[in-house]
Amino acid sequence: MKGNTQRRGVLGNTCQLGMRMLGLRGKTAVVFGVASEDSIAWAICQQLAQAGADLFLGYQKRFMSRVFQLKDKLPAIKGFYPLDVAQDDTTREFFDEFSKEHPGRKIDVLVHAIGFAPRSCFDRPILFVEDADINTA
């Protein structure tokens, strides 16, 4: 293979050639977990967009202004929907709203990049982490 196809980024070494070969042009990708430009979910969005996918983001309302600012940086973003997996109904509401606004559009890729743990979880072995903290993560 000619040339350097490797790039160093948030996700570590990724093969740009591999992303181009995915051929996601015209495909719909839903990404949960974008909170800012520094999130792993954002790096995934960039790679999916490079592969040609249309992106729809599920975001926590507290990050809304930061997430909406990303639209200008990535034209592949076609929609935003609130989603807080800690609240039981919001996942269903996400898909209901998506289906209502995009009837017949199928989701080809779903990325769950939601992750959080209280700082206290990292201060002790996993066996001693409280159930409530694990559920938060």
C-alpha cells in the first residue's frame, strides 16, 4: 500500500483508507454521547461523516448549546434530538421523534458512546463501587 494511511487523533491510530472503504454515502448514522469537540463520540462523528454518512445526534439537554455549535463544523449533521438515558422515556421519545420527522428513513448505524462515572468510582477497586454509581455510568 502506497503512502501513509494512518492518522493520530482522539481515537488513536485510525485507518483513513478503511473509513473510505466503508462507503456510508447516503446511510443514516445515529450517534449518542456527543457532548463537545473533545468527546470520543465527536471523533466518531467526524469519521462517519468522512465515510459519507448523514448524522443525527442524541444529546443531553445540559450540553445543548455546545452540541448545536458543532453543526457548523460538520455539515453531515442533519438533526439533533434530546436524549438522557438516565430517564426511561427519552430513548423511546428519541426514536418516535426521529420517525415522525423522517418517515421511512432507516437507521443504518447506531453508535452508543455515552459514558460517565463519578470521580469516586476511580478512587477504589470496582468491587467496592456502589450500585448507584455503576448505574450512573
